[in-house]
Amino acid sequence: MATARTSFVYVHLGGGFVPAGRLEMVDDGRASFARFRYGDRYLARKDAFPLDPVMLPLSPLELTTPESFVLFNGLRDAAPDGWGRHLMDRAAGATPLGEFDYLVASGDDRVGALAFGPDLNGPRRVAPWITGDVTGERLDLKAMIEAAERLDHEEELDASLRRFLVRGSSLGGARPKATTDRDGALWIAKFGRREDRYDICKAEFAVMSLAKRCGLVVPRVAIERFFNRAVYLVERFDRVAGGRVPFISALTLLGAHESDSGHAYSELAAALRQHSTSPRADLLELFRRMVFNILVNNTDDHLRNHGFLFDGRGWRLSPAYDLVPFPQTTSNRELALAVGADGRAATLNNALSGCSAFGLTRGEAVKQIRAMQKKAGVWRSVLAEAGLDKRDAALLETCFERVREDVRA
């Protein structure tokens, strides 16, 4: 029997949250779907913008998700992924949670500028396992590490860890993380696990540092140690002084389904031509990121790991994030998205074959690739500066084989 649940959707505009519309999610097994209608007052605002540029255009009509979509992509981006859902499931105990629960139970640290509430009295988390007002609570990094370790290994969720649940459950991604204050700004702290094959925190810090040296747009990053464990920190780019920046994933910009495969960087390039307010700059940056992913063997470059920020007029490519090297012994490397004429093959010459999709001539693309190869050539010293030991550095060496690839002009 189908059941319907509703929530009001808020967006941060003009220094505060305003109601944008009403969401209804209908749970009917495989036939589940969602409806959304913008509010008249929101549509009348001069600064109103579509929460999802593909599925939720500004319209007074009631909008329904396409077939097989349980939720609109632009709203789904505001819900947690693996780690956040893990925390919520642990907190909820025997109570099964669905997509609606994950969406409305996330805290105010969720990505982007959206929030949810059961009425028009402002955003409010709906989570039966949380009591009282927890807005604004923070855990320090030491407490976060302890909480992450206990959540990984204990069957029962200790009441003392609920503050960590509040902060950690709002964020996307599959690894343990939470928001923390640092230098007067909000940062995301990401934690490793003892069973990790190598020190992923240090590796991600190293690769992000290398990306900056290669000229990519990246947020500030840092590495700190607590209890003899590294913590990787990255500054949030969806927060600015006094406000929040609307964020969507590439999944949303393409109108793609979560289970879809076979997408390509050229599709992202086409979407940027349509939605970016500075397409030439964004296309060049996207091409360079594709090349960099090949240079460091970041094979986790799926659509959720490409983001876009609303600048008041359109959607700009966000700073790069989740750049992690993946060591492998096979010579055939593939990215998650198709690169060029040879599909997903992670070679620089394959990237070169698709350069026209980014508005580049072959000569311009060769120049960009060779310059990045040269700058990425210092990867050994970058790994050392990040504190990776010799064993981990040797394991990661296979990730940088394309730095030496001969690019055919």
C-alpha cells in the first residue's frame, strides 16, 4: 500500500532560509516517486533559482520525478551518502530508514544551501533518535577520531556519540567524516580506518597538494595527527561569510540516474556550455581535471565527485574534491567516466583524442597535458612531504605511471 510523506524545502537566500516549495514522497515499492511544487512567494522573488536545473525548472506547476527516480536529483544531493547513512542506521536501531528519512534527518551541516522542515516555521530536523536542540554543537578532532573508531567496531551506539552523529550524518561520501571549526572557518575532517590498505588521509592530502601545484582549483587542505593517526582536513567551499552556496552534483546537472553507467566527460562539457556563466574557463578546468585524474590514477571520478556551485546566474564548476590515488598492478587503467575515443581508458593520448569537446585544439591540449606532466613529476617529494612512509609511497608508485606517458602531438 502506497504511503505519502511531505516536507517543506528551504533554501538559504538573502542571509537566511526561505521556503522554496513543498516536497511529497510516495513510497510504493519499486513504483516510488516524488512530487514538488514551488511556492508562489518563492517564484516571485528576483533571486529565485531552480533547485535542480534539469528536473525542477522554475514553474508554478506540480513537478513529478521521471520514471524510476525516487527523488529529484537536486534534492538528493542534500542527503548523506554511505557514511552518513551508516550513522543514521546505527542510531535508528531496528527502525528501517528510507530516502525520506535520510533527507529530513540530516543536520544543518548538510552540503549546499538546502534545508527541510515539517512546516513553514523554518528548517527543523526530523529524527526521532535526537532529542533537544543540537544546532551548533561541535566535537573537537580528538573526540571525532574516538567516535569514528567506536562506531566502526561497536554494535551499540553510545549516547555520548550522538553529537558526532549530528555532525557526521549530514555529509556525503563513503568514509568517516564530520565538520569542524578551524581558523574561523568550517572544514571537513576525514578519518582513516585501521584496516585501510595504506594511509588514505595522507594520500588524499598529497594528491590534493599536487593538484594545486598543477594549477587546479582546489580548496585549502591540511593534515593533522591525533592518537598517532592522521586526519585529513579540507575547507568547505559551500560556505561563505554569512551564507551558504547552492551546490549540485554532476549527476544532477546531467539528469542522470544513480545506477546509470557509461557517462563521459564530454557530457559534462556540454552541460557546462549550457549552464555555466564562464564556460570557457570551466571547460579548460574540467579538461585539466580529467588529465590530472589520469596522472594520479584517481578512478573514483564518478558523477557525484564532480560538483557545481550557483553564482547567482548559473552553475560554475566547484573546486576539485575527493582526489584519491588508487594503486593497481594492471597496465589497463580506466576512469569512472569516458575520456575520449577509447572510452574510459585512462591514458593521456585518449584524453587528447577528446579535446575538442572542451573547446581545445590538439595543439592547445598537448601544451596543457605536457605542462601538467612536468608539474606532476614532483609526486615523490609531495608524498614525502605529506608524511607517507616508504611502504605506502612504494605502494602508490604505480598510480603515477602516466606522468611518463609519451603524448603524441
